[in-house]
Amino acid sequence: MAKYTKESLIEAIDAGKVTGENLVPMLTAGEITSDLASFAIKALTDKATSKALKLKVSEKGCVQLDGLRRFAVTYYAEEWEVLFGLADRIRAFITANKDRLKFKGAS
């Protein structure tokens, strides 16, 4: 019986416990199924090719987003909810002010 589910495999990949090097031994030992191994390969590839954004609970109990900027972006849960509610307004603002805004990586 497989030791991992999709959810626990994602957590293990994020924690660095599952890597490309230990995937075959895990499959051989029966810790993961071949379907989960395929899923893990895709997840590891996606992780390697995308910017590593991580969410965690900060020491003060806030939602902390790491990897977007030099320093973490940290808000209380209800502040994130306010931002989610403003998503359309923020997108419209960016669109309306595109000519005046700076974009990272643009010359």
C-alpha cells in the first residue's frame, strides 16, 4: 500500500523530502504508485521551472508569502480577504495606469 497521497506528496515535495533522486527508490519500495510518481515528476518539474513562492504561517499568526520580493509579504488572514475582494479593481487600476507603471524586467 502506498505511503503517500497526492496531498501528502505535494507537502513532501515542498518540504524537500521528495526529490528527483529519491523518486525511483520510493516507487520500488512501494511508498508511491506509478501514477503518483508521474504526478511527482510533473510537480518537481513545475517547481524547478517556476519561481518558488511559498506560503506559511508567520510567528505572529499571519499569512506570509515568500519568494515574490526580497522580503516576505505578510498580512493577517482578513487583510488577504480584503485584497481578494479588490482583485478586479486592482487589475483595472493596473490596466488604466499601464503607461505610468514600472514592470520588473522591462527596460
